[in-house]
Amino acid sequence: MSADAATYFRKGFGLGADVQESLSADYTGRLVDVLRERDYALTADGVTLRLAREFGFCYGVERAVDYAYQTRKKFPDRQLFLAGEIIHNPHVNAKLRDMGITFLASRDSGFDYSLVSAADVVILPAFGVTIGDVQKLRDLGCVVVDTTCGSVLNVWKRVESYARDGFTSLIHGKYYHEETRATASQVHKYAGGTYLIVRNMEQGREVCDYIEGKGMSREAFLAKYRVQASEHFDPDVHLQRIGVANQTTMLARESLAIGAEVGAAMERRYGAAHREEHFRTFDTICSATQDRQDAVNALLTEPLDVMLVIGGYNSSNTMSLAALCAERVRTYHIADATCIDVEARTIRHLPVGAHDEVVATDWLAERGPLRVGLTAGASTPNNKIGETVARVFATRGIAASALG
């Protein structure tokens, strides 16, 4: 979006100090501070809880939330709208609604701006929006506050370069996710720009098979991937030159592995000497996503009885963390501390790969030594992490006051 100094803001309003007290009151967690002071571990009455060394709010999320608070401060008397959710955390979004920010509904063709006038303010989320949404906002002439994460912008630049040079963008992501939709739309900056979205390695291998003339027919491929591809996508044409990118919150190792598989398939199809003519890849994995996944892998080298992963059920980076943990230890992905019922000794959680919550009983041993691991997705505030820590210990009858 072209930056009109009067209506487009990407660097906040210089009001960070003015909103800091509100941000701290809404999102700071005392027990998280205690864990940091004690080398990320708390022990009481035989229960040891270890926190991953990278967890919770990343820089991009902090920036987005901070800018939303600054926007309310800057425009106290204007109508404020948000294109979807600022991040995928229900508590943060609820706070913004309480501040009088109206959330715009998403449609197949983009967000519904029918309520927005030129006198209003629209906040763009950390995921970004499609180029179609950007054009609609330009046409409206309203004030736009853009909180799109810098890591997402880096992926957009890569996808745009692929389209410019005639390469199809193969995007590892969820085709329905706001970030992936925004990323895929970048190809339309160039005539004929094309994309294909793959969810996982299984779909990545189907692409490789097609490149090598194996697997399903053209008709079957188009039928399966129609909603995951640009409108004019033709596998016979558009799988000849591929550039790989990813949704920034996917499982990093899988994104890298898909790129490697596609590169190898291109080499087998066209020969090593022509690989670069047909294949490009760059590491567009978000550093915060990588850091949190690395920290979880380090934590999993410790002996643990159970692992808790805290974050919204629609948070892709949180789901990736849960998937990593579930490979090694009994894991519960919970939305927040209220999922833990101390009295009933139950936990509501979302199993990896499931769509609905389930309830587990007696999830923590009633007595004896207990080792609990904990991490949180990049959109989970510290206060929700601290509340979870308190409930874990309370399940064994240990009061938060005994933890420091």
C-alpha cells in the first residue's frame, strides 16, 4: 500500500510510553517473571515445572498489540475497525473489543468494509491483508494503521519476486489462514502470477510426483488443489518453474523438507545443470517461530511426565509447538488456564490434528514426583501463562503464594 502520510501509518504514533501502563496491566504475568529469575524452573512439594526459554509474545505480536492500543489513544473519538483478529488469541482480541474496536467480518472476496467511511480508522492485523483488501481501503480513503509483521512482509517480497520472474509460488501453509491468503495474493502484482498452497509434506510429495510425470492425472490434480491454487493454475504449465515460500508459523523443519523435496524433483526432471532455471527457495521461516520450536526441542531433552502448550486453538504457531511436543511426551494443548479444573482434576484440551476439545481426567498424578514442561504460542500473553502455572501447582494442592 502506498504510504500517504496523512492516512497510512506503519510506525505507530509515538505513544508507546502513554499506553505502556495499560499493556503491562493487561498482559504481565508475575509467575513468569519468577520463572525467569529461577532459570525457568519452579519446584515445590515434589512438583517441578520447566518453562521453555523462548515462549509467548514475539516482537511482531507485541508490536501489533502496542499499535492497536496507540491507535485507540490517538483517535479517541473516531470509529475504529480491525480487519479480522489482531492476533490469534481470544483474550487479546476481547480486550480490543472492550476498547471499542469493531472487528470486521471476513468474506471470500475479503473483509466486509460496508460499515467503514473515510472518517474512520482501520487497523490491519499482524497477519496482513490481501492486495484486494488494500485496494478497497485506498478507495475508501480512511486512515489505515498497518501492524503487519516484518517477517510476513519478508515472505511477501519473496513471493512477489517469484511472480515477477515467472515462477509459481509454492507456499507451505493453510490455504484458509489470513496470513497465507495475504501472502498468496502478492503474486497478483504481476500479470499471470501464480501460486499453489500445500498443507504438509504429503501434499508436497504429490507435487513432486506430478513434476516427475508420476501420480495423479491433470484433472485429478486440479480437482484436489483447486481451492489451494490461483484461479488460472495449470499444473502442466505452472509446475515447470517453482519458488518455495511458507506461512511463517508452520513447522520449520517441514517447510525446509518440502523445499528440499521439490528441488530434488526438479533436478531429477530437468537435470542438475538446469535446476536453477526451474527452482528457487529461500529461508522465509520467522525467527521467532524457529526460536520457540528450538526452545521446545531443548526442553524435551529433559525428563518430563507431561507437556502443556498454551495458545489459541486457531493459532498456527501454537499448533506447531503442540505437534512437536506430542512426538516425545504426553501433551495437552490448552487455550488458557481455565481449561484446567483444579477441583475435578480434569483438563480440556485440543489433541493434535483434532478439531474439537476433549476432556481428560486425572491428567496429573495425585502424588509422587512430577515433572511438567510448559510453553506458549507467540500470541499468548504472559498473564495467561502465569495463570496456568498457578493452576498446575494448585492441582497438587500447592498455593501460588508458595512459589515466590
